[in-house]
Amino acid sequence: MRQMHAVSSSDNVTGAVLYVERGCVHCHGPDGSGSGRGPDLSDVGRHRSKAQLERQIREGGKGMPRFGDTLQTDAIESLAEWLTTKRHPETRPRRSRSRPKSAEEY
Ligand code: HEC
């Protein structure tokens, strides 16, 4: 089923749904912060372009299955689009990386 018009906000929803439905969660974690099998994606939008993300999804590689056979182009695009919005340098206080100076005293 196709939407009449592709808007980026609905793409984000589609990407998030596909991420769960297509099993990306199993390797990249429910919130995209990685698991034992796949790397953290929570900041991937800063390091990869949309084209690179699409290629990774389509072709996989090094422990990631290829999805080019099972996902349609627009689905891959939605996922890539959604992933480009993943830019959280610190989603979780896992370890304190060099933080920008801010008035963060409590
Ligand atoms: C079987 C486990 C597995 C599944 C399922 C999986 N991945 Fe991956 N993914 C990996 C691994 C392992 C890598 C690292 C590959 C490498 O180092 O080249 C990776 C890498 C990536 C990268 C590149 C990260 C970077 O920093 O460049 C993206 C983007 C990505 N996966 C998205 C997805 C999406 C979207 C899905 C679902 C459609 C998915 N993956 C499903 C294991 C998986």
C-alpha cells in the first residue's frame, strides 16, 4: 500500500516501523543503541550520508544481512531517511565522553 504523498515526517514513522518489523532491532537494539551483534546507530546520521545508509541496508556486509532483496527501494529510502535523523551524541550516559562545556552542575 502506498501513500499518496511522501512527506518526510511520515517517512520517519515508516522508517521506525520498518526498523522493528524487519528485525534491525535484533542486532541494533530497540532504541538503535546497538547490541552484541550490531553497532550503535544512535548517532549514525552524523557519520553517514543518506546514500551511504541506503547502500549499507541494501548490501549489508560484515555480519549484516543484505536487505536489497527483501526491501523495496522506497522502504530502504525510508529507513535511510529515518537513520539520518539519528544524531544523538549521548543518548545514554554510558560513559562520559569529552562533554561540551555547559552549566551542568547540580
Ligand atoms: C544480523 C544482524 C543485523 C541485522 C538484522 C541488521 N544489521 Fe545493520 N549492521 C550489523 C553489523 C554487524 C553491522 C556492521 C557492519 C560493518 O562493520 O561493516 C551493521 C551496520 C549497519 C549500518 C552502518 C553503521 C555505520 O556506522 O556505518 C547501518 C546503517 C545499519 N547496519 C542499519 C541496519 C538496518 C536499517 C537494518 C534493518 C533493515 C539492519 N541494519 C539490520 C548487523 C545487523
